[in-house]
Amino acid sequence: MGADDKSQVERHDAYLICDPEVAADEVREFKSALSAISSDLEVQFQEPGVQAAAEWALPALVLAILGKPFWDGFIGELVGEAGAGVAKRLKSGVKALFRRLRGREKVWANADQIRAAIKQRESGQEAVVQGSHGPILRIQFLIAEGPGRVVTNFVFLSQLTDEQAEDATDGMIEVLRHGLQAERQQAAVDFLGYFSTTYVYDVACKDWIRT
């Protein structure tokens, strides 16, 4: 989360930042699941800039930036009587998002891959850009502030099936429910700057792996 993201979540509890190729109707169920926790949710459509990063770090088709007020409400719901309903709505929203966007992943290339394609074209060959598929969804929680800022990311890669997307959402909720809050809150107290952690769902392990 950069400076722009920081100012965004200070204006609203949560944002959905969508690639321009994503239609508003395609994020409707996912937006509804998040809105059940906080109605202060803004949806924007914008094009990411040039990228050169590992697959899990590439821009997602949909980025959910969930600020501290959203986090507090989310955790409060999870540990309360409504926890099962919150988990069910979120799982349904993620599954619907994957069902609508699967096969629409963007391929991102770094500078070396682009130069290789240009050389192919200049030599009379068919230019093929070898790149990496960006994720469909990244959920970014701002879970603690002051004196530090603590951000935790969950990256849902493009190859997940509906069932795997559901399993990943269940797993994310368990990570959040058991221990992550206390761990990151303490990190915010101890660390005076910016602290960020990213988890990527591993299909083979059926678990979230910290990168």
C-alpha cells in the first residue's frame, strides 16, 4: 500500500480497484459481500502501470483495499454470533468473482520479455511475448495503525477453480481468525514504520503460504 492507498482508506473504509476491462456487474456479488460488513465502499476502475514482478506481485484484476475501520468490523463480525454468515457471504462473493472473471487474466511482461519479442519481429519471426498471468483477486487488509502501519495481503492466483477459490477463502478466514490479529497488532506497536505481509494460496498444499 503506497501513499495514494493510504489516503484512499482514510477517506473511505474500503475500496475496490478494478481493471478497466472488468464490468461493474462482474464485481456485484463480491461488492455485496463486502458491503455487508461496511457500506462505506467505493468502486474504481483504473489501469495499472508498467510491471516487472513475480506472478503473485502482479496487479490483480480486482484489488480490495480494506481499511482499519473495515478490519475492526470484519474481526468483530467473525468472532461474534454473525461470524458464520459473514464467512458464508464472503466465500460466495469470491466464488462468484472467479466464476465471472476466469479466463480474463491479463498477461504481464517484463522489459527483457518485451525486448525478446521485438527481436523476433525484427528478424521476421512471429513476435510472441512470454509473460506471466496476473492474479484475479488481491485482498489487502490494513489491520493496525500507530505508531506503525501494518498491512496483510491475500493473493488469489488466476488458476483457481471455483472449489479452490472457496477453500482459499475459508483458509484466509481461518488465518485471520486465529492469531493474525494479535500478531500484527503487536508488530504495529513495536515497529515505527510500514510492515507488510503477503500470503499466496498454494493449491498443492491447500494452504496460504507466506511469501
